[in-house]
Amino acid sequence: MPELTMLPTPGQFISLHRGHLMIHYTFIVSCRTSLLTLISILLFFGLAVPIQADSSMVDLEEIPSIRPETTNGLQAFFQALDYNWAELEEGVPPLILENIPDDINRTASARAKKHAFFMGLLPMILLANQEIEKEREDVQHILSRHNSRQIQDGDLERLGEILRRYGLLGHPFTDHRVRSRLMRRVDIIPPSLVLAQAANESAWGSSRFAQMGNNLFGEWTYKPGTGIVPAGRPEGATYEVRKFSSIYESIRSYMNNLNRNGAYRKLREIREKLRESNQPVTGMALARGLAKYSQRGDEYISEIQAMIRQNQLMRVNDASLRLPETNTHTIIDTSGSGLFSSRSRIIGHRSPARQNP
């Protein structure tokens, strides 16, 4: 644990020493933050040692987290990172948004609200898709090694882990139907579709379930007492709206739901056909498989597709994460904006690294 002889003031740049390693953090805190809270933040981040990322993927252990109190604070953070909705081709900084500001519906304009919401979620969507891409790549490599009789230690364990995550029984080595279903399920969800459904289901992050349970997609649970009881729930019904430990976990769960739930088999079949014909996997196309997501059926599909068109979300399908730049130190001074962040040095500035589609 590094020794701290004094507390930082809001916006102050801190250097923590651990042996030969110097770790730079920037703490941006609201002037209302208590002394005890600030000490807790410093102790927490003093224990966190970033891990070096490889050349092609962003390591989740490196991802900084931010907790904005206001939408203005969130926008100031984006600006400091040169993260601009109009310039997504410059890359998306990897970050974890811990909460959606409760004033998001009281921002100056609908445009500002939408951009803050989309930009806050997009890094986590790309991170979740990166995880799925890695799973898909692992499955392909394991199956290829099996076919060439070069199976490695850990292959069966890794394959079993992925089978469980995607709700499959049987063995893809011996059953071609299981193999086909596995490849059909382990695939990305287009960011345009994720953003449109998140906005629609959570009222742009302002719903009670989003604010109290980090639930952006209206997922249910049938374990009594573990979720949020929705107003107007029919008498005798036991379902609750699920609570998540983080927004990121809500996104991961939603993607897994689309990839394994029988109700969305059509979505997966549409995606598979696009893959087979070397066509891009888009939110507009996959939205046709969402008839069972809402009781409104085809009307719901049209609404999601309209949100994608009206907000020009097609362009986010080509967005990619910036790789962390370990030599870049970001000093962000948004004192009084109601936002604090961690591990700013690894966020990186305008150094896009394209992900494989």
C-alpha cells in the first residue's frame, strides 16, 4: 500500500509509487464528496495495479471506471478524452460507466442527452462483443485442433465453459448439430441494435429499473426478492425486474439472452445467413428477429428499426476500441462537475485499433 501524506484537492494530479512502477491517477470529485469517501477511493485505487494489454485486445483488468453525478460531468470527461460522437472513426476509449446520471432527462437538449447516453454505453458494448469474439475464436480453434487430432490441455474445460454459458448440452466433437448450434449462438450483437434497445427499454437510462437496478433491457427474474417488483404487476404473478451489479453486467446478460434464448432463434438464423453470404451483420437486419421481445411484436420491431435510422446508429457498427496507451497520462480537470474517474493513464487518446468483424 503506498503511503499518502496528504489528500488531493478536486482535480489534482496524483502520482503513486509501487517499487519501480509509477502509477498515475487523476481523481475528479464533486465538491460535495465527503472526506471519508475520498479516502476510500484512494485506498481502492492504491490497490489496483494495471496489467499490460496485448497488441490486439483490451484487458478488462485495465479498464477505468467512471461514476458521473451529472450529464455535464460525463460530457466533460468525454471531451477531455477527445471522444466525439461525430468522430467515432478516431476510436472509442475503453471505459466502464458505473451509473447513468439521474439528470439525463433534464439536459439542455434531446441531442445532448442522446449523445451522452450512446457514448456512455458504446465502450462497454464493444468490450462485451470483444469477449464474445474471443469465445468464438476459441471455439473455432478448439474444433480445428480436434479435427487435426492436436487437442491441447485445457481445451475441453474451455469448451465446456462456453457450452454452459450459451445453454447447450451435448458434445460438438461428436454431434454436428451441437456444433452448428454453438457457432450460431457464439456471435456478436451489433452495437446499433444494443443502443436502440437500451434507449427504448430504459427511457434513455432514466427508468426506475435502470437507476435502481442497472437494468437497461427490462430483463426479468423469477427468484422472489432478488429484483424490483414492477408497478402494476398482475395479482399472483411472481416475476420481478432483475437487478444487476453493474451496467456492464446488464449488457453482457442481454447479449447472452439474445444468443441462447429460444425466443430469439430467428435473430440467430438471420445472423448466420448473413455470415454465410459474407454480408455485414447489422442491427436493422437482426431487429427482424425480435418479435418475441415485446408483446407489440412487429410494431416493436418497426420502432427499434426507426430508432436506428433516426439516430444514425448504423455507423456505430464500424466503431472500434482504442488500445490503452501506457505512456499517455490524461489530466482531466472537471472540478465541481460531479464526476470522478480512475486509472486515466490507460484510456488512450485517438489511437484506434480495429477489431476483427
